Amino acid sequence: MSITWCVAHTHSLKEHVAKQHLLQQGFEVYLPQFKKIRRHARKVDEVLSPLFPRYLFVGMDKEGSSWRSINGTQGVSHVLMSNPMTPACVPLSAIQDLKSQEISDGVVKIESLVTFSKGEKVRVLEGVFKGKVVTFCGLDDKSRVQLFLNFLGRETMLSLPVCAVEAA
């Protein structure tokens, strides 16, 4: 049996509910997470947060298992599709690459996924500064990229999600 990985879009904050119900149905499930610093009510603690909020990977034998049942699973909104009859597949190498970055079961060190070096030029992909080329400074304690932007003749610090930048 060869495993094919597809992506399930979950309801908001229901990744773990969906994972549990999919496991009970016999699917293989991968929910990569990272450690995030949470500040609330003068308390600081470390919590696990999904690396891809509202998404998880479902491994299945496309010929042997009924992937359509994933859509009816509690916590799942729908399976991402490549066409109306076929779930979109994720290459096995992408799953293996993520797993190779784990520091413990399903926990990925977010710093290992950032391939930029301090001082490197990156392009902003979303927001009001979309398309601007900025300078990468590092990651903050919330695992967001810190960037220097030359704006109105001044260097301004900008903080964005890791997925909001690419190499320039």
C-alpha cells in the first residue's frame, strides 16, 4: 500500500478535533506544530500552535480508502481538490522534509524553516507593502519575521508572518 497525502481544511481552531476523528477512521494524520510564546494577563507561557492554521495532512491509500468520508468528519471543512473528482496531493518529499525538521513528535522548530540570513533582501507578498523589497533582520518571540523597510526616507521595523515573505 502506498500512502498518498492530501490536505484537509479544518474549521477554525478544530485541527485537533479533526485529527482525532480522522485517526479513529483509520487515516494517517500529520499536524505539524511549533512552540509559540503566549502572553496573556501578565502571564507568559509556551503553547503548541499549528504550523499551518486550519490545515492538516491526511495520508491514505487513494485506491483502497474512501477519501470522501474526510469531508464529513467532525472538525473538517473540506478536502482541498485538484479537480472536482480528485483530492490535491502533497508530495511525500514535502511531508518527509517537515518531519525531518521535528524536534519532538510533530513539533517543528520554526527557525529551521526560515531560510533567510540577517541582512538578506526579501519581498513582501501581502498587505500594504506587497511587492516591496525589504531587509530580513530575524525572528521575534512570536515566530514572525522582523524586517527593515525604507519608508519615507527612514528605516522602519516591520513584523510579518513567515509566509508573507519570499526571497527577492
